[in-house]
Amino acid sequence: MPNQRLRSTPGKAALYSNVTFDFLSDALQSAAHMQYAALLYERTLKPHHMQQTTFFPNAEQCRHLLISAHKDGPCSIIEATAGGSGLYSTATDMAIWLKYLLRIGDPGISAQDASAQAVFILPSNLVSQKRLDHAGEPTGIGQGWIHILPVDSPSHIIEKTGGGAGFETYIAINHSRRTAIFLAATDGPVGTHLNLFNAANKLLLAIAGLPPLPPPPPNPPPNARTLITVAKRHGCAGYAVPRAARRRGHHSRMRERKNQELFVDALSSKQLIAVSAGFRHGTKRRPGERV
């Protein structure tokens, strides 16, 4: 750390980062004088009776783990990256968590303080932001939460994307209709080109009886340099740009369309697995368990 330097002025840039949550968990450990996993259990999991949420899954719990098509790793203890989550859980426990976030939990169960989901930074005040728009254009940044649409809009969404090791997760909240959803998806063997987060936003607002988010503005057509960069990033073999095209800075329409199709095929996609159902933020449902 002493040899590191800031890449931007604090408060002027925002970047999606898991490791910053690990730093936060280290700070909480120091302040509480106990391991983060124990602190989480004592302050959150135990009082909310989330008995199947853990960093230490047993053999029976691992049997219910949602597996990606690419077998991205075993069911194992992941306390080392606890602050960045990777927490194992079930549909039942996630439903409890959603009620806590909506502040509509059972009697005697505490609700989350509203300030925990408040906007602290306006993207319009930032010089730059990176990877905060997975689920939509952000209008506010909170304590790990991203806001979509103005706070006074009925369709306002508070969301958090997540994932890793072959899966993606998403929590989206709409307080105006007291509605929230949790979704989990794994990498599937068949490409669907589904944007899980956008689909989840549509689902949330449909359940809430609200109109969908406005469509994003169309992306400008890629130029030759953009296509070359994307091709290299995704390892598209055999890609070549004619010398004349490089000089002109563009492709013919046929060449451009062909390369765009190539890039789409090269990108990995997700297969939707569960809505509010999962171990490790989404497992196969237990017998008799309803979503």
C-alpha cells in the first residue's frame, strides 16, 4: 500500500471494485475485534434467522449448489474474500433479506436504516465512472447500491449486481410498490445473449405494475479501430482489416456486419436459472421449496 498512488482525486471518480469491499471488511474486523464472518453472523444472520447463509457450507449444503456449465470451481470455504461476498445462501434466506431491505420484515425483526440505501454521490458530479452501468444508466451512487431513475420516480430502482466463478446475481428494489427481486444465473452451454440485469429490471417493474425503464440510447456504429480492439480482447482468430480500410478508418457494410456477428458469437452468455432461488446466491430448489 505505501507504494501505491491514487489514480484519481477522491470523490471525482467511481469504479466497480470487489477488493474495496474486502478492505471495508478488514476495517470492520479491526473496529469490532472479531472476524468479519463472525461479525456478520452476530449482527445480521442470527437476528434475521438466516440459518442457511454461510461462508462455511457443509456437505449437505454443497449438494444443492447451482453449478455452471463450465464447472468453475468446487463448493468450498471462501472466507478469505468475505468482504467481497461470495456468500452461500438459499431462496428462503434471500426472501428474508429482501424483506429486510424493503423494511417490511416480520414483527420483532429490525429493518434496515433508510440511510443505508441513500444516494451519496451523483454521477453527474464525477469526472469518470467505470462499470457501474451493468443494469442501466446510474443516476445515484450509494453504499454499494446503484440507483436508476430519479428517487422521486415511481419506477426508481435501487440495485446491486454481483457474480463470479461462472454465475451472476442481481438484487433490484422498488420502494414505491414495496417490491424486490433476487435473481441468480449460471453460465449456460447455449448462448442466449440475454442481459440478465435488464431483464430483471423489466420483471421487477412488471411485478410492481409500473412501466418499464426507457430504452437506452442506441450505440454509435463501431469504427475500424473499435472492431480491432474488440476482436483482440475476445481472441477472435483470423481477424484482419484490409490495409485500405485501415487507411480510410472504416469497413464496407458487409465486412462490418460480418465482424459484428463474429464478436457476438465470441462473447459468453448466461442461461437464466432461478428467480429468488439459489444456493451461493442461487441453488437448485430444495424439494417442496417454493419461489
